[in-house]
Amino acid sequence: MALILHAGKTNKNAFKTLIAAEYSGVQVELAPNFEMGVSNKTPKFIKMNPIGKVPVLETPDGPIFKSNAIARYVARLKSDNPLCGSSLTECAHVEQWIDFASLEVDANILNWFRPRMGHTVYLPPAEEAAISALKRGLGALNTYLASNTYLVGHAVTLADIIMTCNLYLGFTRLMTSEFTDSVNILHVYDTVFHGFSAALTTSQAGYVLQHPSILATFADRRRQLHTTRSPQFLDLRNQRGLWSESDYGSDVIIGLFDTGIWPERRSFLDLNLGLVPSWWKGVC
């Protein structure tokens, strides 16, 4: 009988359990039709996890929450599973790197990501501290992996799986080339995650997803540029708004910077610039 994992199919914390299950030969299935913000608010879910966070694993002996704990449980269902380490020392090293992945990598990525998504208050000094701490952690990790193919021993362990899943958000949403030039980290990432790109219809993607070896499918997303909407945003239309108030040339619009950068960025700070000259005129 399969264990039921309650989480979205693209949740990086759910990946930890799904990958560990594949390596361990344990049958784990995602809860059907799970919808974040809805399914995790139901009385049934709150009974399994009082704070309503995902993932949660349903087992014959009761629910388990917290992604690392769930991944450990699934791995240990297989007797003498090498994912957990092949000796007492290796077991300790697996736990060591899991802690590192949580505290030095995941925590800093989330401290960088959440304010950008509006989940917490954006503070430039806090972002700089998170990025600096992340670079420090990744630098140490890259140095270690320069002489070690895997985090522990000579094969994939739970440490590699959790580290890779914790890096997922950074690689897909935040980190630029200065981070991804860490070839040793990328090697471990690619070792755990195997994927391919294909042009599929919705029904074909659904069929592929039914295969037990496929953990998730991701549709390409087309981004719409917003710079072409700047005139509308500024109300620069004939006979109306700022353009008509300027009398079509009695004053001059020097330039428009539609960068998409948040006003909270340091480049917007006006410290030590003094007052705006009184002879500057315009409409804001």
C-alpha cells in the first residue's frame, strides 16, 4: 500500500521524499488534486499538521510532517539503506550535511526569496546579509566537492538529495551565473535531478506524469514584457494626462526608466543628495 504525501507536485520539499522513495524502492504517491491554500486548510489536514504547512506524509502509524523528517522516515523503511550512511560515522556525516543544507543553504535562499515575493517586508540590508551568507555557504560547499564526488562516501545519500532539493529554488528563481559557475555543486545537482525537455500536449504531459519514474512535469512559461505599457502607465495619451499638461513640448520629458526594479533597491536611495533643486518642475 502506497504512502500518501500531501503537497503540490512542484514543491521542492516534497521532492525530498519522492526522490528518497525512488532510491529506496518505497511506494509514495502524491495526494490527488492537492491545491495549496485550500487542501492544507481542511480540518483533515489541520489534524495531521496543526500549522497547516506542507508536506505531510500519511503512514499506517499516523502522519509525519517536516520535509527532512519525512525523507528520513522513507529512507529508513528500507533496512540498511545506504542513503542513511554505511557506518556510524557516515550516518553522522549525512546528518551533518542535512543540517548544513537546511541552515546554510535553504534558510538563506528563503530569506532572499520571501521578501521578493512579498511574503515578508523587504529590507535591503537583510537581503544583502542573506546573499552574503548564501555565497559563503556555497563557497564552502563547492570547495568540499572539489575533492569529493558526493557529500558522504562514494554514492548518493540522503544528504545529496536534501541538498539538491534545497538548491532547487535558488537555481530556478534567484541565482545568477556568479552562483551557477560552481561546477562542483552543479555536478551533485545534476546527479540527483534527471530531467528532459519535450514539446507535449496537456494530455501527453498528463500521461507521462503517470509513469512511476516521473516525479513532476513543468510547463514553460512565457513572460510578457511590461516596458511597452509604460506610456499607458504614465497616462501619456493624446488630449489627456501628463502629455497634454506638458502642452506637447513646452516642457521636455528627459527620459523614462522603466526597469522593473523595486523602489526599495539601494539604487533608489537619495541619501546625501540634498534637496531637489527648486527650478526642477514636473508631475509625479
